[in-house]
Amino acid sequence: MDDKKEKDLTIETLRGAVIILVVIGHVIGSGSDGGMQVKDDSLLRYFYYTFIEFIQMPLFAVIAGWVYSLRPVTLEKMGGFISKKFMRILIPMFVVGALYFLVQYLTPGTNRKGELSEIWKLLVFPYTLFWYLYSLFLVFLVIAILDSFKWMETYSKWAVVFFITLVVLSLRDVVLPKDFPNYLSFKGALYLLPCFIFGVGLKRFNQNFQARIFTFIFALLLIISVVIQQLIWFKMLDYTLDRDTGIGLLIGLSGTAILIRLHLKSNWLIWIGGFAYSIYLFHAFGTAGGRIIIKATGTNATWIVFTISLLIGIILPIITEKLLDRFKLIRLLFLGRSFSINRKPD
């Protein structure tokens, strides 16, 4: 990661905020068959639809692009960069993903169990929330190539690359059949790539985006998009809203740009943000486990289940990181960190 002195506390605040949104999203569930299995017309489902579904992944990816731009890769360092990302992202994805698969398989009351004979698919296909990690690794591969050959070194070059990624994403579902296998979560990578590059641009060409016209454009696009989103929710407009294309993607990108421009700072969110990666890796153990334990006691009150599951989903990963980080091999396998205890993760 970037050195402490290089960190932008407003970005770290957003990192803490978005990881909380991710945990809340998995507590609620992306659909009525996941998480708490709340009804489609419930207040929690409305909250997920309005504040989480279209913003969480773009915000995650934009932040990743922003932070990456502090220490961009060069052609000479590309091999080392990729190997570090493999260690940091894919090793924990395989190890923690396999562990989660086994826990889901063995634990009564979990949602969407898989067959034990299919565990090998984690090596080839995206698995539940871990799809993001596979996709992010592919994004880093593409970014390493783009920056190594200086294809985003100027604002105009960056704008062309950003436009091309948007076009490719818009054609993804047109060109590929719906049942085309999602090898290595490449479909998710096509979704994250323009968001990541957008984050790179916001940081690398900050002076270009300081003009008030950009703030006006981002705000206007966000307002229009959210109005359309709300009209769809209240069935006043018949339109299918996808999170990774069209209006859905516009909400994510414009919303993220506005959030960055607000320059929000919160010490407790900054602290939470420091554990964002571990929370992402391990929060599902806490949210699912907490939900099952609470319901086993006979408590079905929605807000009690929600609150306790959320707290466990955040606290358990923080404790887990602090415990696992003490052991060289364990920290490599589960956290993707170097054998050196004193070395900061890349």
C-alpha cells in the first residue's frame, strides 16, 4: 500500500465508508434469496437498492485506481508488480474462498451451498463475493500494460482509454451470450476496469477535473440518474436498471466523483478503512455466522439480526487480521502479506 505520508485522508474515509456499505449489503443480501432474505418491498431492500447496489463496486474500484496512481507501474517493474498482486490478491482469494466454501457446505442454515465436488471451480470461475478479487487482479494486469507502455500518460490518452473501456463494457452483453462461461471473472473485470481507470484519471489529472464545470456535470448526471432510479423503484417507469451498464454505471461513477469532491474526513472511518481488505475477505463469515446464531436463539427481529450481523461482520475480520498477521506463512496465505512481519502490504 502507499506510505502513510502519501495517504489522502479523504480517500481513506471513503474506503472505510464503502467497506461498511459492502458488509451492510451482504447482511441484507443482493436478493430476497440471500443474506437476511428480506422481502423485495421492504425498507432494507429499498436501502440496498438506493444506497448500495449501484455505488459500492464503482467506489471500491475508483478508490483502488486513485491509490494505484500514487505509485504507478513502469515497464522495468511490471514483473514484480504482477507477482506482488498475485500474492496479495489471488492467494488469499483461493485460500479464504476455499475455507468459506467448506464452511458453507458444512454449516446448517447457510444460503446457496455448493457441492463439495465443485470446489475446484474456485480456480477458474468467480465464487460468491470473491469474484471481485479475481476481477481486480485482471484489472491490475491490464493497467500494468497500459502504464508500462505509457498509454495513459496524458489527459487525452487517458480519455481515449477510458472511452474504449466504456464501449467494450457496453458491448460485453451484446457480443457474449448470457451463458458464456465467466472464466476468471473476466466479465466483472470489464465492469471494474472503467471505474478503476476513472479513479486513476481523477488523481493523475486532478488539475483537469478541478474546473467547476466538471462538478456541475457530475452533479447533474447523478441527480438525473437517481431520479430515474427512484422512478423505476416506485414502478413509475418501466425500465431494467443494471448496475454495470447505462444508468446504473452512471450512478456509480458520478456518485463516486461527487463523494471525492466533498473531501469528507472521519477518524473512525479512516481506522475502519485500514482494515478494508481483511473485512472484505472475512466479513461473510461474521455476517452469516452471526445471522445463524441469532436466529438459533429464537430471535427473528429484523433490526436485531441486522445490527448484530453487521457488527460481527466488521469486528470479526479486524480481530482475525490482528491474529493471523503474527504468523509468517499464515499471513501470506490468508492476508496476502509478505513473510516479513514488519513489511507493509503492497
